[in-house]
Amino acid sequence: MKAPIIFSKLRKGNTSQHPVSSFGNQKLGDKLTERSLRYSLILSILALAGRFLHEPIRWYMSHSMVMVTQFVEFSLILGAIYFAGSYRGKFFINCRNTVKSLRYSLPILVYIILFVVFNLLFRNISKTPSMERVLLVIANNLFYPLVEEIEFRGFLLGFLRMSNMRLLRSVFVQSLFFLLAHHRYIWQQDWISFPFVFVSAFIYGYGTLRSETLLGAYIVHAASNIILLVFLG
């Protein structure tokens, strides 16, 4: 059976830095690397599946069960990162080119700030957030956007590119998955947020591929969520 493009191409790479040692045997090292990346792929898919379950669980069960799902999702992502080993760079999990990455994502943050200012000035929103709420929002939105970025702009986008999908097509596909993961906006009939989620995911994905790091997308994603939730709830 012919191996998928994702794994057959990696056989030519260096496996010496992978967490599973080849003990000097190149063929064994290649097999262990391929198997380890398969584990990474499976765990990242399971984590994405957990992300899609958030809203049904929130609607039909309880918020505490959502937190349990998030914990499981985070554990799966940690496992996927571990098995990715020395190939983490192919999933853009690094701190290189941060400034370049931010340049691609900053228009989203500028839009969010202008949107919040407009609402505060012209829609008579006189909400003064408490310090407790501000700290809670910051704590939640420093953590979860990181998980989302690793899932969508990391593993999903990375595996799409490793399968030889073209740049813009892979960005479009991951944006579509990100949009579907936020399907609550359809239930809420929020027709402003729904297209914005797709556009922001596209910009984050494009910037991640061009800069080869998802750090800039994470910083803007987290900052945007915090600003929106603190001032507009």
C-alpha cells in the first residue's frame, strides 16, 4: 500500500531529532517517524472533533461539561505536539518571524478596535467592566485562542500543506473548518460575526503560511477576543 504524500515525503528528512530514537537505523527511524506523525495526525483530528462538540454540549448539557471537553482537547493537542517532534516547524509552532506574522494579522485588531469604539460612542453602551470580569476574560482568552491556533493554523493547515494542497486553497479550507467550528453564530442569526470569522481565519492562515509561525495570529486573536468581551460582553 502506497504511503500518503504527507508521510512519503518525510522519509527523506532528518529523523535524528525526533522524540522516538532510531538507534542509528535509518529505515527504522523513518518508520518510527512516520508512525509518530500518524499519531500526531490522529490526536489533532480528535482535538478538532472536540472543538466542534463545544456548542452542542453547551446547549444540551452544561458549561462544566464544556470545560471538561476543553481539558481533553488541550491534552490531545499536547500529545499531537509531542509526537510531531522535530517536525513542529512544519506546523508553524515556533517563535520565528513574529514581527512579520503580526504585520499580516494587525488589520484584524485595528478593525476590532474601531468596531468597539464605534459601538461605545454611537450605541450608548455604557458598560463599565469590573476588574474581576477583566481578569477572568484575560485568563480565558490567553489560553483558548492558543489552542485554536495550534489546531487550525497549526496542525490542520500544516497537514493540508504537507499533502501538497496549494497555498490559497489550504488557507480557504482551514478557514471553512474554522467557520464551521463557530456555527453558533448561525443559531444566533449573527450575520455580522459569521462572515468576519471566515475572513479573520483566512487572514490568520495566510499570515501564518507567509511568516511560517502562528504566534502573530495567536497574539491578535487573543487581543481581539479580550477587547470584544471586556467592552461589549
